[in-house]
Amino acid sequence: MSELKEKNAIVTGGARGIGRAIVRMLAEQGAAVAVFDVAFPEDFESFAKELRESGMRIEAFPVDITDADAVEESCTRVAKDFGSIDILVNNAGITRDKLLLRMGDDDWDLVMKVNLKGAFLMTRAVAKTMVRQRKGKIINISSVVGVMGNAGQANYAASKAGMIGLTKSTAKELAGRSVNVNAIAPGYVETEMTHVLSDEQREAFLSVIPLKRGCSPEEIAHTVSFLASEKSDYITGQVINVDGGMIM
Ligand code: NAD
């Protein structure tokens, strides 16, 4: 319950889906959480209120992670108001799926900008504080698709593979300052993002999952909370597949 007591976290894309499950779990373990998102659904306030009533600190920051100035400004504000930034979860991500021959430049650029450049901008902004603190945990939410590739997702797969490169390079650069950087590669998780998949696409995913079921957002959040805690102090530069055995 108090594993992350007195820790301060930023979770991007934390307004819904996997991000929201991560926000809840970090808060339940004692962390104060700044939620960075471009769009807060109507029920976000009641979600935050419920946690606040149990004594948890949750603050919503309307930030587009592709906007370098907004990212810098908001990270500076968190460091000042919360007192430190101990945990960064780069979770915000989008898809614009199309077969390669039909993929427009805009589909490519937007996905790379949000998923990869956004994670870079957040990491650069937060790393300044973490290096100064000589402590920190950065957790990047990649995807099995970044490791295996997937037809119709060249843009998304490239962005998620890029996140793995970002993870390993940043891990090497920041290790000397006790900042750990790891990635999680989820498989198929039931969220608004995957609700748009057709029955055939869903079946195709399930047929290659040895555990024969999709992942819950909470199962990703459990791995995040482990990587955010002192229990993972000797782990850096790794990609942890949380995928029911899709990749072995
Ligand atoms: P989601 O679409 O439900 O949530 C994504 C959140 O990111 C939203 O709240 C959205 O508003 C926010 N966001 C989008 N663009 C943003 C921007 N420019 N700035 C700030 N916030 C922005 O998606 P999800 O399924 O919860 O996925 C979360 C992460 O997990 C993503 O990075 C996704 O690629 C990854 N992932 C998901 C699955 C899955 O099966 N759902 C599998 C593997 C990896």
C-alpha cells in the first residue's frame, strides 16, 4: 500500500485506458500523480475525486506531449509544486492503422510524433530533474508490435520499436545517476484503443496468445508499479513483455 509513499509521478495519457489503471495503482501505493493528457473524458473528475477522498493526490494537467514548450513548462511546474519527479510513465499513444500502400504521410508523421517524439520530449524534460535528484524511474509503454511488427501498423510498429531504442539509449546515459529506464511491451489489452478492432483482428491476436485471453489494464499497471518501486533498482534498459506469452 505504501510502497511508493512520498514519490511523485507523471503519467502521460493517464486520463483513460491503461494510463488510468496505472494512475490508480501508483496512487494506491502512495504516490502523488500528475496526469498529462490532451483529452479528459467526462468521468475523469469523478475518478480523481474518488481517489482524492481516500487521501491520494491526483492532478490533471491538460498537456499535448508533442508540444515541447508545454511539456517543459508542465514538468517544471510538477517539479516545483510536488517537490520532485521520481517516476515518469510514457504511456500516451495513438494508432492510425493502414496497409503500407495506403498509408499517408500524415498517418506516419502523427503516430511518430505522439508515440515517439512525445516520449522523447517528456524524457528530456524530466531527466533534468532526475539527474539532479540522482534518482528516478522512467517506464516506457511500448508494444509487442514494436518487437514483432504487424501488418497494417508500419507507423505504429516503427514508433514502438523506436521507443525501445530510446529506452536502451536513455538507460545507458542515465544509469550513472541511478535513473532506471525500462519498457513494457503489452500484448493485447482491452481498452478504447482496441475496441476499434474487427472481430477477425481480435481473433487473430487471441489465436497467438498461449494464455488464450487478453490482458487487463491492471495487469500492465502491476508491472509499472514494480518498475517504479525499489524492488527493480537493479533492472535497467529492459523490455518486459506482458503479453500472455505471445513473444517467447
Ligand atoms: P487509449 O487510446 O485508451 O489511451 C491513450 C491516452 O493517450 C488517451 O487518454 C489520449 O487522450 C492520450 N493521448 C493521445 N495523444 C496524446 C498527446 N498528444 N498528448 C497527451 N496525451 C495524449 O490507449 P490505451 O489502450 O490505454 O494505450 C495506452 C498505451 O499502451 C499506448 O501507448 C498504446 O500504444 C500502448 N499499448 C496498448 C495496447 C492495447 O492493446 N490497448 C497494446 C500495446 C501497447
